[in-house]
Amino acid sequence: MAKTNFQYEKRQKELEKKKKAEEKARRKLEAKNNPKAADGTEGEEADADDADADDAADAAAEGDAPAQPQ
């Protein structure tokens, strides 16, 4: 029977914790730079527009569909 690799599991937990901390810091910085998005009034609309632009960029990169000009 194989042994559990505890070092691997520990490293994965550390990486996940670091990623979560970086995401929190990024959200905090965005809230500081854009106070309107922090209360959720205009931030949702901006996020939706960004998501559409990201989807178009991803599709163009994959070559599945041509990017739509905005």
C-alpha cells in the first residue's frame, strides 16, 4: 500500500492559502481604487462588461470565433 505524501498535501494547502490571500489583497486594492464598485452598485455592471470582453478575447485566442469589435 502506498504512503501518503504529506509534504505534497502541505504544499498544496500553502499554495491555496497564498492564492486566497492574493485574491483578497487584489479585491481590497480594487475597492480602494474604485469606491463605487465596493458598495456593489456599479461594480456588477462593470464586471459583466469585463467578462464579455474576456470571453471575446478567449474565443479569439482559441480561433473558435472571430472577436467582436467593441
